[in-house]
Amino acid sequence: MSETNEKGLARLERALRAGAGAGEDEAAAAAARLVERADAAGLADVAYATVDTPLGSMLLAGTDRGLVRVGLPRETFDDVLEEISARVSPRLVELPRRVDEARREVEQYFEGSRREFELPLDWRLITGSFRCNVLEVLTKVPFGEAITYAEAAERAGSPRAHRAAGSACGSNPIPLVIPCHRVVRTGGEMGGYGGGVEMKRYLLKHEGWLD
Amino acid sequence: MAKPLPPFQAFLDEHRQPVLSFLRSMVGPDDADDCFQETFIAAMRAYDRLDGQHPRAWVMTIARHKAIDHHRARARGPEPRAEPPEQASPRANPGADAPDPELWSAVSELPPKQRAAIGLRFAGDLAYAEVAVALDCSEEAARRSVHEGLKRLRGRFAETKEAA
């Protein structure tokens, strides 16, 4: 008797689960409306989207101040998003509209119709005054040119700190837009790159600095 | 040091489906979306206070309160509607294979605590420990509410089947 009771309850549980489902599509649509609403309410501190490039997908994240982080194809975007969540704000949502201008400029860069980015930047992930100075220097190195780590250090005000200049380039949170790929070793060797040396080579060829 | 919060987008993606299902079980499909929006806006405002132990139970607690607010607002409204009509609408339970539309409609007639417990457990897909957090009661009491709700539903369905 109690066994049939238990069976009856189990069947009822299954029927409840089967009948309860809001579909995943509906939930996704509701979530997309939520993100727009959160943005309208000023709750979306950071918005991000991905953009396709010849080198793979890149991630662009921006705040109300400007572009705060660029994720290169070689990076794991979940890790990048967690980093932003921890260091900028966890109120981080996927909202392509908010980074439209950055997406457009990155696409134009890879198409060859743009040589300079005209994007406001949010520097808050760049810590330390020397790092800041080095990256500031890099923003003034034009498309098609490159400087050495020693030159970067010198222009940043510490001529002997070429290693620290290298480390500043390596920690650049907004690569491509702050062009740390335009810094090479004395003697013309590539040097390292967060997105991989192949990507650095691709960018320098694309800009005509390398054949 | 506390574990850092996941990006809100990841939190939303992980919980959106069970939260929407739970809200449908509480307020019906027509009003579930409004409650869903209010739930996650409130969750986003309070996100810093998420302790990370039971994130799903935490957001379900907010959802349950939004559903209760919704029922109160409707009870005060100019044209209080009878409880189950929207559950009987064709959009009530889309997607699932041949679900019984009357079943969730019968859930809406259970006493509030049993209804919430059943909704959290089977629509929200929570473990009993999480149902307990969301209902602010012991795990034992959560189990009891679900069990009593199920027994009552079974009784009701036995009656209707016999009548038919």
C-alpha cells in the first residue's frame, strides 16, 4: 500500500518537473530584457561584447569612462571577465550596444580602413605611475612605427628601466588600442606579447613595419 | 578573504531559467516576466551582499518576495481575478512533453507555504537545503511542506480522475 503511495508521489514529482519548465529561449529573452533595463537604471557598471577579427574573437569591455579591458584571442574570456569582476565591478553584463564604437573601430582597424583609435579609455586597471607613463608613451607611437623597450623606458622618464618597461607592456589591460605591440627589442627581435608572438608579428605586418 | 563574486552576467545566465520557472508557478506566465525583471534588478542592486554560499537560494528568496508583493498588489487592485485562470491558458506550460496543465493550476490552490515549497523544489529545481533557505525555515520543515503539498495534490487528482 505505502509502496504504491511512494510510486504515486514519484510520478507526481516527475509530472510537476515536466510541466514547470519555462523554456530556455524564454529565459534567455527575459534575461536580455533585464540587461537593457539594468543599463537604463544605471546598474550596469561594465558592459562587454566580443568582436570577430582575422585572429579570432576579441573581448571588449567598457565602463562609463571608456574602454577598460581588451581580451585577446589567446586569453580565456571567462578568466578575463572574472578579473574585471574582481577589479572593476561585478555588475558586469553582456551589452554589445554599449561597446559599439569600440567594436566598429576594431573592425575597421583589421579591414585596413583605420590607423588610429579614437576611443575614450578607462585607465583604472593600470596601476603604478611608471606603468602608466610607459603606456601613455605607447599611445603616441603611430601606426607603422615601433620603438624599443629602452626607448619606451627613456620616454617614460627612466632610461635604465627597460625591463620594467617590458613588464608594463606585458600588463597592458587594453592591448591593440594601447599599442604595446609596437615595442620591440633592440636589434629588431620581436620580444614577447600577451596575445602570442604570432599575433604581434601579424599586427606589425598589418601596419607595414614588418615585411 | 571572501571569494570574489562571479560576473553578474554569469550569475544571471546560471539562474535565469529556474527563476523564471519558479515565478511562473507562483504568479502564472503572464506576470512571471514582470516579477523576473524586478527580481534580478533587486538582485543586481544587492549583489555585493551575496555571500556565495547559496546563490540560487538567495535569488529565489528575492523571487518569492516579489511573487508575494505581486499577489498583494493584485489583491488590492480594482479587479481581483480568481487565482488560477492564467495557468489554464495555452501558454501556461509550453515546451515540455505533454505536461498536464491542470497540475500546476492545482498547485496554485495549495496553501501558500506548500505552493512556494513545491514551486521552489520542482519549478526552481532547488535542493531541500536551498528550499529551506528560500523559505527561511528548517530543512525538515521544507521537506514536510513539499511532502504535504504532494499528498494534497495526489488526493485532488485521484478525485478528478474518478469524477471523469
